[in-house]
Amino acid sequence: MSAKDEIGQCRRHMEKAIEDLRTKLATIRTGRASISILDRVQVEYYGVPTPLNQVAQLAVPEPTQITVQPYDVSLVGPIEKAIRSSDLNLNPSNDGRIVRVPIPPLTEERRKELVKVLHKKVDDAKTAVRNIRRDVHDKLRDQEKKKEISADELKRGTDRLQKLTDKFIEDLDGVGHAKEREI
């Protein structure tokens, strides 16, 4: 595999790291209602833990409330229980057909906690990107030792790899800052 191929593959892995971070950050609660905060909630459905969005229709009728309408009315109680027992600190209520999840405004203390969690997730993503860079750099050095690529190609590949890594680290910071402003 040439240095260009390795760097192309590296780019794809780094893009996956950014997408993974975006997915993780979507589950962090902000002051506004968003159905993505319920992505991690699992409901017991015939003895099998099932993602909430597969057993119910989720909607945001107003900025401070999420409604969960189960496809099977018998799931109203288990859905309410699953949301209540999640780590989201939400207090749902139901009317027999629909579970309503009010989204309370965040306290300053809770905002600070969420920002710490956010920074941890961004740092984990940066570490993943740096690990990808290290792995590709090791492959390039091995290819140079085996005389598959020249020392000049190694140097150019290493420079391109570093620029790519710097760009993705910057992108990760941008994603983190955007979420921090939301919180």
C-alpha cells in the first residue's frame, strides 16, 4: 500500500472519529429539548432491551418538552420507568397513551458538570485521532525500512499526515466549542 493510500485510509478513520464524537455529544442534554438525548435509553420489550426510538415515536412539540408515543400502549409504563432510571435526570409523566418528558432548564452547576463531560469526550476523540496518526506513521516507517517507499516519500507522507491530524484536531475543537455554546 502506498503512502497516499495509507493517508487516505487514515482520513476515513479520522472522519469516523469526528462522527463518533458528534453522536456522543448529541446525547448530552442542553436546555432545549432534542430527541437525540434519549438515544441511549433502552426499554424492555418482550424481555429484550430495545432502543426507545424503535418502540415509540419521539417528537418535540415545544422547546422544553419531548413526547414519546409508544407503538404498543402497554409500553407506556416501561418507557416512563426507563427514562426515569437513565442518567439524564429527567422526570417523565404519562397520560396512559403518551409519555411527556419536560426538559428543565439547566442550573449553573449542572452546566459546569456537562462542560466537563464534554471536554472529556472531546479529549477522548483527540486521543483516537492521534492514535490513528501514530499507527499510520508506524506503517509508513515499516514500509521505508522494507524499502517499499523512499525516505523522501516517508518525509512527505509524514508531513501530510501531520497536517491532516492538525486539521482534524481543529475540527474536533470546533465541534466541542459549538456544543459548549449550546450548553
